[in-house]
Amino acid sequence: MGESVYRKPIAVFVVCLLAALYALVLHAAPTPAHEAQLQIASLPASASTLPAEQIVHGALDASFVPSSSPYTPNAADARRWYRLTTDIDWNHASPPVLSFTGATYIRITVYAPPDYEPQALWFAQTEGIHRFSRHHLAVQLPESLRAGQPIYAEIASDSFTRQIKPMLTDMAHYQAEDLAHVRLTTLFASVQFTMILAAMCLWLVLRDRVLSYFIGYATFQLVYQMLMSGEIYELPVGGLFVPLGTRAPWLFATLSAPLSMSFILEFCDLREITPKAAKIMGWMRWPFLPAALLIWMPFAVRTNTLVNSFNLWFMITSIWSLGTVVLAALRHGRQARFFLIAWMPQVLLTLLRVLQILLKLDLPPWLEYGYPFTMAFSCVVVTIGLADLSLRARRERDMAHHLADHDALTGVLNRRALVRRLHAAIAEARLHNEPLALLFLDMDHFKSVNDRYGHQVGDACLRAVAEAIGDELRPTDWLGRYGGEEFVACLPGASHDNAMHIGERIRHRIETLQVHSRGTTLQTTISMGVASLGDHTDTADELIARADAALYRAKVDGRNRIVAHAHLAATSH
């Protein structure tokens, strides 16, 4: 019941957080800028190898073939020329900006009027000052752009087949859209980075394997996301990734997959809850490793086969992993439910993104920013889940410590913990020059209770007596079961008179105590001996022995009484 009550507020909080954050993303997402209509014509592949000077000076204008599509499809290993024109003279208050969407890791050279000098656009460029983000590859055009005036673009692809869309926008609107894009991508990356740092701090303390998997896969996913957005090339380490080209994001995406699956197996405890499905899931991780090696082969970035195979295997493993986690959640796996909340939005947005690519549809802002948003969101929720897992581990550890130090029947300290704490209490009393007293208590005629009424009634009597003794002790005192029906109470800071007063109060409480068990009402008495900490040679064992000797005298003198060891010492002289 307690765990169910605890789980509901977390689920409500996470769902509300998802809705609120995604509403914020939709509000902050860039709105499409005002576009001017562009006419696109392409030069046949056979003529694309001619010198650039000949093409940009209009010698082959008659060879350009108009296109009915707003996209410029560009295949791997292709070098194609396109001519872009607008049907009206530019009359906006700010200069025009020509941008290319979908041009990630594709080199574009723009030749614009009036001088038609080459302007190179490259996604992974690290040198120079960049006026725009890498959301699109963009270049500013002259404000004097006229209708029908050609702009030439040479697009050279060395990777997978892409569809690139050129757009003509005024500077003011493009910069506003670009700024909104930078804000969102920076926010998502910052959230993920913060969660990774939090997990690292936990790992430094706990050294838990599940934290290692989370840090690994979350870091690889963050690097992949920053490679695809181009933000990583703005960092000092960005130059390290430039030689890898388009291999870099695929490498990190491939390596993150098996780490992600390993994390799911450990975090959701799938090997215990769904052993058969988890075993298959463990096998499904290994094909990603040879895939990571194949990425380095020369043919890897020049064919769609490897990419399609990777995407297909990624989809299969994602569906299997999702099914396994759902099965674990149905079997009351607490961590599996946490992970489902974190992962389901990401799976949904990933499927929609794949469909958008396959159907060659325009990419709306809610989908473009939805995927990185769900990655950041999943990091937040999984980090909450990791914290919850750590909290549960701490509770289990504390419970184990409690069980190791406490008597299972009465709940008071056991003999080992009692002696250990008594050693510490004696050292503390000597350090601060404070008194300390010990009560050694033994229930009278307890064996006859067990013999006459049975051990269950005897156990109930022990529990009731231990609770009554504890009620009469001070907050700073503590009680332990020494063995059988014997108890020891330590009274830090208590003088001899204080100890006698507390002991008498306990004796009277037990004398009037009625124990009801299994239809039987019992009354019992207790005898006790008192010993106070003496000189610096006193040890815990000696203090217990003196209190035990006083207890023995209380038994001999008729029981149901309290005897101090100091009185014994005085009468023996």
C-alpha cells in the first residue's frame, strides 16, 4: 500500500511535467519564416563535370531542366548543379537569405550575383565566424536581387541520398527563427548534460553498474544529437570530429544502442522479472558492435544499404525491448514503469520521424524538436528513477543494518550491538568526564511461563516487557536483549541515584503490567542490578559483570527488587 501511494504522485508529476515542457517547446519552436517562391532547375549529370566558370557565367543555362519539386534530390557520390530564381524583385526591408534544409554533412557552394564568387557552405566547418547556426546552411544574398536573376548552387554529396530544400527568406525572419532554434537545442543539450553530471556524481559515490550504463548511453546519445545539430563543432573539441564526417553521428548512434539495452536490462531488473525475453534482448545487443566497425569501411557512407540495415535492426531491437519492458511493468516491475514513462514519448516521436522521412513529407517544428525534447525528458525521468533506485537501495541497506543489530523478537538491540555500543558509550563518558550507569534486568520465573503457557505466550510476554522498559527510559538511553529473558539498559549521563530512580520506575511498571495473549492474562515481576562506571580501568565486560553480580543478589534476596553493585561493595568490607 505504501509503495503504491508513493508511486502515484511521481507518475502524476512526470505526466504533468511532460505536458508542460512539451507545451513550452511548441510555444518556443521556430515559426516558419516568410518564404519567397523559388524556381528550381537542374543541370543534367552529364554536364555537371564542366568547369564552374563556364556554368555560372550562363553558358549552359539552356541545358538546365526545370523541376516541379521544391526539393533537390542528391544521390551519394553525385556532384550536381542547380539554378535558383525568384519570380519577383526583392522588396523586403531586410536582405534575402538563401538557406538549404536537410543539407547535413553535404558540401554546397553558392554562386550569387552580382560577382558570382564561390561561397562554400559546410555543416562541419570549424574555422571562421559563423553568422548563422547550423540548423540550415545559409548565405546572405544582395538586396538588389531581381526576378529571374540566377543563383547557382553546386551540391556535392559524399554520403547517403538526401533531399535538400532551398528556401529564400528575409534576414529578419530568418534570424528570429534561427535564434529560437539555438535556444531550444541548447536547452535540450543542457538538460541532458546536467542529468549526465548528476549520474556521474552518484556513480562516484555508489560505483553502481547501472549508473555506468546510463552515463555511457546518455553521453553517446548527447554527442550524436550535437553532431546532428552541428552544435558540437562550435566547441573546442569540434575539430576532432571533422575528419570523421558523416561517420561520426552514425558511430555514436551505433555505440549508444547496446549500452542503452544494457542499461534497460539492469535498470528494469529484466533478468529477474522476464528472464527469457531478457536473454534474447541480451543477444540482440551484439550485432551493433560489428556495425560500428563496418562504419569505417570505404563503402559505408556511399550506400544506403548499411544505413537501412542499421535502422531496421534498431527498430526490431527497440520493439523487442519495449515489449520486454511492458511485460516487466505488467508483472509489477517498479523500475520498468519508470522507464516506460521516460521512453514511450521518445519511441513515438522516433516512429513519426521515420515515417516522415520515408514518405518524404515536410518536417514540422513539433516533430523536428520533439525528438531531442523526448531525449532530454527521458534523461530527466530516468535520473529520477535512478535516484529512486538509490533510495530503495539505501532503505534496504538500512533495513539490513537494523536487522543485523536488533533482536528479531523484541526489536531492541541484540547482544553484539549492545556490547559494541556500550564500548562507544564508555569511551564517550570518559572523554567528557560524565557518569554512566548500567541496568541488568531479568524477568522473574520466566521459565515457568514458557513451561505452563507455551513459547508463544512467553514471546508475547518478552515483547510487552521490552516495550514497557523502553517507555520508562529517557530519550538518550538505549536497551538491548542480552539473552533469553535478560535485558541490559545503558544510561549515559546518569548518576548512581538517577539509575536507581529509573530502575525503580521500571520495576514498578513491570509489577503492574498485564500481558494478554491467547486468552491468558499474565503478570510478572523483574529483578535488576545497577552498576556505575568507575575508574579508567573499567571495561564494558567488567561493567556488565558488576551489574550481573548485583542482579544475582536481587534474585537471592527475593526477586522483584533492585540492587546496586556499590551497595554490595560496601557490605562486603
